[in-house]
Amino acid sequence: MNKLFLLAIIAIGSMGFATPVVAETKTAESGNVRAEFSYQSQDFCLENPQLQISRDGENVLNKSLSTDDFLICRLTDLQVRNLDINPKPEVILDTYTGGAHCCWVSMIYRYDAAQDAYTLTEQFWGNVGYEFKDLNQDNIPEFWTRDDSFAYAFTSYAGSSYPLKIWQYRNGKMFDVTRSYPQLIYNDAYQLWQRYTETDYPGVARGALAAYLADKYMLGQSEDGWQRVRQAYQVNDRESFFNDLRKFLQQTGYIRNPGETAYYRLADLEKTGLYNQCPQETSLRTAGETNNYRFAICAGESGQYYLGQSKRTGDSITVKYKQDDPENSFRRGDTVYRLQMDEGDSANLYLEVYQNNQRLLREMAQQVYSSI
């Protein structure tokens, strides 16, 4: 056969195995906001991902999305919807990085009117993804998901179990509000215990019991949880498993430090005497109690308010926290109550109490997770 003819056949045949580059566009809109995500489909992951967001027909964001931190191998969803009390809708871009079962990432863009620009919050879901559910019937969705940190922690991926996680998006931050829904946590713990009773595999048992105990800590029933787990798990590695499990629950925040906040359902707020007392143009975001205060946190465009009621005296305080405001304080006599937010990886909000410039008390009022 002519050598040149043979090379031509090989060249033509190889062209059939190449996947052509296909340009695709996904759009979503709500009200005056329109989002457009464009990319080129390749054999594996997306090339040249671009996001455009316009308001009233004018482009506010036109961004080439970096893939340095993670690959975008599939677009799973693009939505324009309101995630918090701010009436301006957010843009939610959900992506998948590829792999056997990981990972899902949400990029949430929030409009900042003062800068006429969009700011980004990234939420890494790992293996589990999420669903939107309006759990407290306020027409603002919660993120229903599971704690991906339990993947591979005590067994294989297939044998792992994951405790319930519920997140809220508020003012550009993601809040873990799982403890505000004890009935849902109880239901989840029951299902995890059922998984344990139905398995004959130690790895699956370890995974189910670890997630079950995390739920019991969130319910404030750690003593009962440990008693059940110790009675149930009688395998040879039980003591090392228990030691590793306790350390893991401390590292992941299920075992709380003294003085941290215990949250409860908003429906229980009436018991604190603070029901429906949010300042005008704000709404209730969460409620709970520390060692010294029962409280509610209200939020709106004007700022965030801490409504506290002393568990010892019954006195009430209202402290306003506003971003970039150095005061954030309330004074009664010689006592000053101040809200202080950490600016590290987890921007936790604390109530601090001072007398004569000496700090007497510091308690966590709300746990806020950054996008890092």
C-alpha cells in the first residue's frame, strides 16, 4: 500500500476520536438580575468558564473564573434567587470538580450597592452537595446538607455516614444553624442508629455510630449517646475508636468549648421573653443562650442587633452591630455591653461586658463561617 495513502487513512481515522470543542451557555434571571455562564466543553473539564451578571440590562460583573483552586468539570446549576432578608437576589453557581464522588462547590455572588459590584462567597460541600428547603417557613431557603468531614474519617467512603447540617446565608456569610432544628436532628440520629443495627460490617458500624454521636452532641444528649455507643460497639479496636472519635468531635466543633452558644428553634423564642421584639426593618435570624444570657439576633440592612436577657437578673439589653463601626456598644450605668466580631477564618460574634474599662465577660453570640 502506498505509504502516503496509509498516512492519510490514519490521519482521517484519528480525527474521529477527537472530541470537538463545544461552546455552551447557561442563563438564569429573576427580576432585574440576569446571570449568564458560558464555557467550552472538553473531554473532561470545562475550558474558559466565564460568568456575567447584569442588572437592569447593564453588566456589573464579567469574570473569567479561575480554576487554580479547583477544576470545574461540570455545571450543576445556575440560579438567581433571594437567600436572605436583603431583597436583592443572589446569584448561585453550582459546580462539580469531577472524580469518583467529589466535589461540589457553590459560588454565591451578592450585590454590594455601595460599590456597585458583586462579592463572592464560596461554599465547599465535598461529597454531599445540598438541597434548598424553607425549614422555618419564612420564604428564605436553608441549605440542607450533611457534614462531609466524616467522609473516610473512620472507615471507607462507602461505609461512611454523615450527620445532618443546615446552613443559612446571611449578609455574605454562611451560618451553621443545625442546632436550631432539634426534631430534624433527632430524626437523623434515629436513622443513623437504624443503619448501625442493620449492618454486620465493623466499618459501616463505626461510620454510623460516629455520625450518630455527633447528632447526640447537637441535641445536648452526649452522655446518653456515649453510653449507647459504648454498649453497642464491642469490636477489638473499640478503645482506639472511642479515643479517635472524641478527638474528632472536638476538632469538628461538636464538643463545644465552655461559654459557647447553644441554639434552639425560633419557635421556642417566646420562652425567652424576646419574641417579636426585633427593631423595625429587621427580622429574626437565630436565637439561643449562653451561660449568662438568653438572646435573639435580628438582622437587616441597617445592621445586626443582639437582644439579650440576663438569666440572672432578667435585665434586657439591645446592642447593635454594624460593619466597620468601632463602637457596637450599649451602656447601662458603668457597664458597657459590646459586640465584637473576629476577622479570622471563622468570624465569630461575641458579646463582651466591661466595667471601668475592664472586661468581665466574653461569650460567643453567634458562630459565623467564612468562605475559606
